[in-house]
Amino acid sequence: MAEPYTAIWCAVEYWEATGTILRMLLEHVSANSLQMGRSLLCHAVLCGNASAVQVLVEAGADIEFRVCTTDGGQFRPLHLAAKCGFLSVIKMLVEKGCDMNAMTNAGETALMLCVLFAHVECFRELLIAGADFASINKNGQTVADLLDSCPHQVTICELMWDAILAGRDIFSSDLHVFSTLQFAARHGNIEVIKKILEQKKFDVNLQDTSGFTPAMVAAQEGHMEAFRLLLHAGASIGLKNERGETALMLADKSGNKDECERVLLDLILENNFKERGFNTLHFAAMRGNCEALAYLLKQGCSINSWNDEDYTALMISVKESHVEACKLLLSQGADCYLANCRGDTALSLARKTASGKVIEEVLLDHMAKKLVLTEGQLTKHTRQGKGKPHIKVVKMLKSGVLKWGESKRRNVICKEANLGSSPIFQRNRNNRDAGNPGIFRVVTTSEREIHFEATVLFIAELWVRGINLVTSEALGANTVANT
């Protein structure tokens, strides 16, 4: 059988309103009397008797007395009060200066116990008193982690939001473990995030123990307005967590990548995103957003700059099959001949891409037109192959005129161009070199046939393509002018 209670223990349990009896007994018995390993103060707490707690503490009871159970458990009076949900007792113990952040044998603080046993008002009291939200139990969990399985999670979160909006600090001894900004980002609370950012007390890019920033958390959870707010406030999207993941990578894994990228593009267009080291032009190219590309080029972004993966904006647009973005970049001076360290060019990337045929045609058209409208050296054959070939500087005019000199015979209006030589040319050359791969012929509007030769087949193909494109455009322009 258990030991029988003595008078002083009965005075605690069967409380007399004025406390006189307990005070009289305490003149003869220690306030730290024990029974079965439990102190008088713990007994008063179990009884939910805040008045008895006050009397005992004032009489010298050890407010931090640790109860040790036979199964290895350890707890203090505050833990007992938090577990039982005795608000008045918690207030009294806190008022008397107990250690709010003391832990049980399992590493649980009183604040954690309030969450585990869903005592909302007790939680509020400890929050107001400054209990530490960065404490970690032996399972590696914080108060924020325990809230995920709390039936009153919404209520407790609302309590925290109200405290923050009222200007009250929520104490954290280690912001890498718990920060209100990260917590608000995780829950997507816009008003709270705004309030915290206004106070300018937190580093918006502070990383937690796993390397996550508030922006990473917002992106992962799909809280787009929170993500927007954080980026606007200077959050970096280039930072990586311990697994090497950025905010956009986390968004991709959770199915929120498109939304996050739209937010980022909006901020770029609003001129509200200027992270150093982030290639905004390459990002806009990846998204295929012509409006953003045009804006960034107007702002002075280098159109042929390389990103960390050794791609230009044009190459990225090609890889992502963004036809209109490619056209825009080409029209603004993107160099399609640039090659990266792997030997990739815009054209080679288009040929590797399954859906790159349309872009390949766009690139070839651009290269061909640029080639023929700029002076280039070609070998010109004379007299339908009978004469001696010689080098000429050849250029096409937008009017459809092909010129290689100043005389009238050296300025001809093109009808069409074709690869290869004509039968007459082949006969006149006695088939010696008439089959050279770089040979092409131009037919004028007067049916005159002129043969040229490029150094390689690809250049010849570009000349033929370019001449036909410019001729077609000139013909179209003339048709419109005559109507």
C-alpha cells in the first residue's frame, strides 16, 4: 500500500480558502517534503491548486524540483501543469520565475506539452511569457513540427498570427531552428509575412538547419503570394539547401514550378527583381516570354552572354523549342554561330531537339539572309563554265538585286537560285569540276544563268536559301506597292 498522506499533504489537497492551515503546518514541516519521490509542490500542481503553489513557493519550495519515475521519466512542476492544462498554475509558476524551457527526459518543454495535449490557453500564456520556440526534443522535433499533428493546429496558429500582428515577439533562441518568417512562409500567411518584413528584424535569406530559406518553403508549399512578397523583399532564388536544391527546383518537385516562374517573370517585368548573379535574360528565354526578353534587352542585358551551364539565351530558347523567342532574339542581334565548350551551337541544338525542325528552319533562314545581305567572297564562273573562274565579292540587296561589281551586267535581278550546275555548264566544263558540292546557279528575271561556287556545301545552301528568301520578299514588297 502507498504511504498515508500526512496533515500537510492533506492541507494541499483539501484546500482551505485562506491557506492558513497550510501556512501553519509549513512552520513545522519543510516545503520540500517528499512522498514517493514527489514533492509537495508537485502535489499542489496535480491538484490544480495555484494558491497552494503560491504558498509553497513563498515558503521555499523548489520550483525546479525534478520528479524521477521508476521507468526513467523525469519532469518538473511546470511540465505537470502544462500536461494537465492548469492555466492558473502555469501563470503562478511563470510568475515565480520557473525555467520555462526546462525539458523532460524526452526533451519536451512545457510549450511542447501544451501542443501535444492541445491546451491552447496554456500555450498562449507560455508564448506571451517568452517560451523558446527553438527547443528540440529527442526526436528532433520543434514546437512547429509537433503542431502538424495537433488537433488544434489552426487555433494555435491563429494565436501565433495574432501575437505577431500585435507586435509581440515570439522568442527563438536559434533562428536557424525556428523563425517566424519561415513559419509564416510555410503556412502562406501574407499579412504576417508583411508585418515581419516591415519590422526588418529578419534576414529574408536566413537558412534553417536543413538549408531552407523562407522563399524555398513558400515555393515548395505552393504559396505564390508569399513567394512574391519574399522575392520582392530581396529573397534569393539562387541559394541551395543541403541537398543542393534551389527554390525553383523544390517548386518543380512539388508541381509548383510554372506558378513560381510566372511570379518571377512578373517581378522582372515590374523591375522588382534584381538578384545579382541570376541570369534574368536566360530565365526569360527558358520560359519563352517575349515580353520579358524585349524588356530585359531594352534594359541593357547582354544578348550573347553565357549562363553557368555555358548556354546563351538563344541556345536556351532553342532547347526549349520557343520559336517566337528565337525569332525575337535573332532580330535583336543574337549570334547563332557561337559555340560553347561542348561544341554546341544554336543550330546543332535545334537538330538534336525532337521538336526542333521549325526552329532549325528559322535559324537557317536567319543565317542565310544575313549571309547574302552581307558581302561575301564566292568563286564566279564565267561564260557558262567556258571561262576562267575568279573570286568576287558578292552581295544581295533587299530589292532583290544580286551584285558583284558596279556595271549593269554585274547587278542582276534574281528570279531564283538552285544548288548544283546546269547541263550546259556541265557540258562546257567537260564534267571536270561541274559536280563540286559548293556550286550553285542563279537565274535572273531575263533568264540569264550565272554560276557561283562556295567553299563548302553548307555555305552554298545558305546562299541559295538566302537569295530565294530575299527575292521572295522583294517580289512581295513590289506586289504590295503596285496594288
